[in-house]
Amino acid sequence: RHWSDVLGVGPWYYNPKVPIVNYTYRGERYEPHNSVALANAGGLQIELLQTRNDVPSMYRDFQRAGLSGVQHFAYWTESFDTDLARAEEAGFKVCMGGEVGANGRFVYFETPGADSNAWPGTVIELSEVAGPKGRLFKLIREASLNWDGSDPVRAFPDLRSL
């Protein structure tokens, strides 16, 4: 309500269980249950994420460290493999990753040069937007352009239909 009523950001697209597959954290496989609400403020997408189980993640680490605010910034790409290789060559190390829909891979990096137990803090996500996830993000951005405040929370469309 604060984001939509006070800040005028919306509409929000809510998914009670993000369809994440092939999820790993520090090389181990898990099955996360995260809820997410997405909206745009101009060209900036805002993601409000809630972890629903105790699966290891950088989100959980951030919360357990007593931090609040921005947990990550995302870099969107249609050239995921190229950009991932470039980031790793620059010293970035993948901590967690998975897939949301076809051509919807994502990874989160630990801070370059940091001891793996030394972070948490705001981190960078590399997010592939070459498939349905990218089309969803475009739909959300376009819905925000002339949003009049009506219907502030909407269901995610099925990624398979995009």
C-alpha cells in the first residue's frame, strides 16, 4: 500500500510462488519458495521479495545479518553466457542462481575479492531476459506508464503464455 498509495508506484504484479528451477546456493541444490511483487517506477523495476521457506539464499543471509533496504541490483541481459563469462573474468563469483522460465537464468554474485563469509550486503544479479521473463518485464513496465492507481495488485500472467 505504501508503494502504490504514497509513492504512486504500480501496478504491482504478484506471484505467491516464483517458479524457480535448477536453483543452487554455493553449489548445492535446493527448492526455494519465494513470493514476489514487481512494479516499475519509470524505467526502474522494483522487486519486493519474500522468502517463504528456510532454504539457504543470499536473501536469507541478508536478513540474518540484520540488514534492510536494497538487497540487490540486477543487470538484465539477452547475452547471458557472454556477460557471465565477462563478470567471472573480472573476479565476480557466483553464489546462487537458477532459472525462471525459458531463457530466464539468473545468478547473484558475491563481492569481488570478499571472503565468502564476509559479505552480506547489497549484491549484483545477472538476469537473462531473452525469453518469457523479459516479455513479462516489458508488460510490467508498459502497465506503469499511464497507470491511474486502479487495480494496484495484479496476478502474474503464466510465463508459458508470454
